[in-house]
Amino acid sequence: MSIVAFVLISILTLAGALAAATLPKLIHAALSLVVTFLGVAAFFFLLGAEFVGLVQVFVYVGAVAVLIVFTILLTRREATAADKFNWRGAVVAIAVFAGLVWAILKTTSLSIAAPQIPALTVKRIGEVLMTDFVWPLQCVGLLLTAALIGALILVMEEKRQ
Amino acid sequence: MSNSLDQIFISAKQWLLSFLAGAPDPIIQIASSLLNIAAVLGVFLTLFALISVLERKILGRMQNRYGPNRVGPFGLFQPVADGIKMLIKEDIVPKRADKIVHFIAPIMIAATAILALGVIPYGRNMTPFAIDGGILFFFAVGSTTELAVFMAGWGSNNKFSMLGAMRAIAQMISYELPLIIVTLPVVMVVGSLSPDAIVAAQSKFWFVLTPWGAAAFILFFVSGLVESNRTPFDVPEGESEIVAGHMTEYSGFKYATFFMAEYFGMFAISGLGVTLFLGGWQAPFAWLQFIPSYVWFFVKLSILLFVYIWVRGTLPRTRIDQIMGFAWKFMLPMAFTCVVAAAVWHYEGRGLAGWLWSLAVIAIVYVGLSRLLDTGKRFAPRTYRFAE
């Protein structure tokens, strides 16, 4: 059952990603990217990581996709003609993919069977965030606050003298 | 007796599933899910038909006119007539529209609204899909509505549609923040993101009876009004300004789908409000527990829905800049105050002292905030120079 689900989700995710890379209209590409995001979320669900999957939908579909769509809308009026195929991009993409594959294959933990993990509840995540990972959490909070203030300053109207 | 009445739908489902006894596990799982889906769709489509006619009757009553009364007794078959009319109407797609996006938008908007209904506990053991992060699921699904609205507006290739979609997205994103933050105190106090646990935690008292709960409930209700694009926050549709916003280019059954999704969204957000603050399916007093739990849930839901209709019949439409200013300057700080007040309530021992302290926190911030936001404008009857 999970193998079938895996194959189906993989096809959907890859098709979305491929469409996002090749569709001539930018809005269509952005919307197919949403399909990819949903596919990744479905993978998390399949792995039993409910919380991460939900946050994936929440952040990527709810916020990042809307952001992308808005930027496209506010910057480009008309869809430009399709550029001709860019070989340099393909080379870089293949290099990155090869690097990732190499790194994953080198990882030793893949060959070890997963230990029995207790069911990961939201409560447990909260506890861990507040004890073991409190400093990373604070750093992320600081970073986000800085970004927020920066965004506010960027759009603030300058007072005319 | 009362217990079997309470669990009558669960027993019915078990009875239906017993026909499949001996079938492999996945098939039973799928059948069980399909039964849940059928139940949710059946109940809420009926409620949608009922509420659409009731809304028009109540609005008519408030505006001193009859409302629908031609079809069937008291006009009760009006939704059937409407449905048939919508079904046989011509489906018009603009020539310059983006056909695929235009087609997918209503499907997506309806799908998200229905998905959100799936995690709400409608009664004892009556959550269609009980998942651990139910509240998070609700908001994750709800946040994809914005994308569907955008698709509708952009796919129509119409300035009115695009304007409506932009307004809708702007206000939905702004109010999503207070909406999510006011659920935080409940999640903090209960210590769980599961709607069932939240309802179970309210068996002694409802959260709306604490100061932070009451404040959070009001904020939640206002945000819910905005999220479901209802008057006084219906600027995305604004029929007197931009025709019907993102629904301008839709006709026939696609328009009906949008209409349905809007009502489903309203049911979902009211259902979540009932779950979070009004005790879900719990009876208000122990001696009233002989009435089945789902009856309590739907009674509370109908009261909230009546208030929605009441507000629609009473208040005029607000301006978009007023809506946005209200969200960022008032709702958001008050939502954070609710979180702090809930923490104070918890650390003061959840008793009378905590009750008073959290009330004090909310009152101080409320008064301070109103002083800060006071523009000094005093409102007086308008004087007309030439129009008398």
C-alpha cells in the first residue's frame, strides 16, 4: 500500500516540478510548483511526520506560493516569449543533483534500520523546542524579527521635508 | 437509553461496516473514510440549503419584507428551485480567460472548505478524521483558500475579478494572523492541538467563561467574519463597486460552487469556534447531558450562524483601509494579549485570582490600545449645506 502511495506521490511531485520548470506562462509555473509542495507534504505524511507535513502545507502553500504569485503579478505584465534552452542551467542542476546523490549514498545511517521512535506528538516537539533547541529557536526568532523590521523600513513612506 | 441515542450514528456506521467483515484491512479503512465523507457532505449540504433559505427569511424579516415564500410551505423548497436553476444555466467561460485555471479555481475552493470540516468533533466519538494536529490541519487547509481565490481572480482575466481577488487575499492574509494567534491560548492551556482533546478539556467549564477566552472568542468571531468574506467585511465581493469580485466571470454551477464554498467556510470556522471556546459538543450543565452531544454541537453552531446573519442584516460594509488598519493595529496586539492573559491565568492557579488577574491584563491593554489609537475625531450628525 505504502509503495503504491509512494510511486503515485512521486509521479505527482515530479510532474509538478517538471511543469514548473517548463511551462511558458509564469503563473502556470508557480501554480504547478504548488502541486510539488503538496507532494512533498504528502511524503511527510507517508513517513508519519504529520506535524512537518502540515507545516509544509501551511508555510509553502499558504505563504510562499502566495508570495511567489504576488511577485509575479506585481512585476510582469505579460508573459515573455519562452527563452531558448539554457545549457548552463542544466549543467549546474545536474551537478547539484549528482552532489546530493553522492552525499546521500555516502551517508552511513541509511544502511542502519530505523530505531523504534516513540510517537512524535506536538507536545513533545514543544518540550524539545523549549529545552534542547532553545538557542536555535531564539536565533530563528531574532532573524525573523530583523527581517520583519527590514521589510517595514523598506516600505515605509519617507516623510517629505 | 440516552447513551445509545448519543452513539446512534457510530452504531449505524459499525453496522454498515459489519457487512464488510472479513475483507482486507485497507478496504475497511477506505470504506470507513468514505462513510465519514458521505456523512459530512450530506449533513452540510442539507444545512447549506436550509441556511440559505433561512438567511433570506431572517434578512427579509429584519428589513421589513417577506423574503422567499412562493416555493413550497413557507418557501422552504426555495433552495431546490435555486439548485435546479443553477444546474441548467449556461456555463459561460470568457474567451480570453485562462481556461484551466478558471476551471480549477471553484473545485479547489470547495475542496478546501470541505476538508476543513473534516477535523471538527461533531459529537462524542464523532470526529470524521481525528488527527493529532487537527487545529493545524484546519489552518493549513484554510490557508490554501487564498490561492484558490487568486486563481479565480487571475483566471477570469477581468479587472473586477483581479481587484476582488487582491482585496480578498489582502484581508484574508491579514486576519489569518489574529485568527491563528487567538487559538494559541486554548492550545497552550489544553496542551494539545487535537480538537478532541480541546473539547474534552472543557467538560467542567467552557473557555469562553474565562476573561482570555471571552476576548479570544470575540477576536476569533471577527476574524471568522473576515475569513468567510461576510458583511461587514465583504469588500472582495462588493457588488456595488466591483460587481462580484473574483466571482464576476463565473456562471451557473461554478458560481453555485463558490457560493457553497463560502457557506461551508462559514460552517467550518463557526464549528471551530464552537470547538475551541464554546465547549464543542459538551452540554452546558451536567443534568442536561441526556440530550445527545451532536444536538448540542449543532445548537451552538446554529446560534453562531444566526449571529452571522444578524450581523449581515445590521452592519454596513467597511472600507478596505479600515479593515486592514483594524487588523494590524487592534486585532493583532489584542490577540497577543490573550496569549499573555491565558499564561497569567494558568500561573495564578486557574482559580478566582487567575480569573481576576487575566481580566486586569486584558482591560489594561484594551484601554491603553484604545487611547493610543484614538484619532481624536468626534462623530456628530452630518450637516448638509445644500441638500436639506
